[in-house]
Amino acid sequence: LMHGSLGNDFTSAYFFRGILQENQGAIAEPFVDLAMPLFEGEGEVRNVELHFGQWNSLHDGPSGTAGPQSMWYENDLYVGVEVTGDDRWSLGVTYTNYYSPNSRFGTVQEIAASLGYDDRGQIADGFAGLQPRVLVAFETSGRADAVGGRGVYGEISLGPQFALGSVGPMDVALELPLKLGISLGDYYESALTGESTFGYLDIGAVLRAPLSFLPRRFGPWE
């Protein structure tokens, strides 16, 4: 059974892996992500899913004032396969095409491989674990930094989550996501300063609560 999610984020600034794209005007980022199960079993490989979707960034600032589709700054199309083993490990391979409908940047294509581990319930009750994940992306065409050679990007992320209790019928949880982006080769380059290994460090705090009062036929909302 195919399943997925769709939504629209709004932000005051858009950074792609630490590289500033826009920090003026309104920015909307609609997306759709779909998954189709390919295999389910009870052995070492529990689940194989095909993922595909689209992500967009719409700007009314300076980066949204060029080309025939003036506000449509970015359109990303991706397809990939994720394999889950033994309910804990997951391995994914994804191809992404980064395209600018208003021609503000050159098209970039990349292939990324990711490895994650679900450690929920292995440390303490009420703690969703660290949820570690690593990703390596190889540019096969174009360059995200628009300088030098095709780059190799590396990423380490954690997503610890704590149960805080209930507010009425809703169970509230606190998530503290952390992500570190680095260059594994020619990814963060500048014509003035050369190449940098460090890209960015992103730390946040998110409160989550399922909207359990909505009818089940509407799917899971939070």
C-alpha cells in the first residue's frame, strides 16, 4: 500500500547544507514524499521501500525575481530505495536532481547513500534514543557551491527525543535534532578562501504531539 506525506514549510531564510540561498522576503517550501513497499519479510531484511517525491522553494525576495517562473527558485525531484534490516538498521540510496525553474543556479545531480540506526528503547524508558544517521552524497553533475570540482558531502545527524507527558489526550515529546555537515572533498569551496572541511552545525528543539482527536480515516496528524 503506497503511503506518504505532503506539506508546506514557511521560513525567513533558506540555507542548503549551510550555503545561503535566500534571507529576504517570504519563503514557502511545499513538498510531497511518497513510499511504495517492494518487499516485507521476517529475515535479516525486513522491509524494502521505493521512495520518490518533490521538494520546492518559492521566493519573493531577490532570488525570486528572474526567469520565466520568477518565484519558483528551486524544484528538487528524487527517487531512492530504503532497506530496513532486523527492525534497527536502515540503508538508503537516493538520486536527486536539483533544478532552478527561474534559472538562478545551474542544475545539480547527486547520488547519496545513508545508514541509520533505530535505538529506541535501548537506553531508558521515555527516551527515544539518539537515532544516529550518517549520509554521504556524491555530485555527479553540477556543483552546489558553484566553484571548483564536483564535491562529496558528508553528514552526521542525531535526533534524541524525550517523552514529557500528556496534555489532555495528547502525548507531548521533545526532540533535540542535531546535524553536522562537512566536505569530504571539494564541497565547500570559495574562490577567495579555498576549500573548507567544516560546512555547518544545525541544532534545534521541536515539541511534538499527535492530534489524536482527528478521525483515523484522515491519517496520522501531529
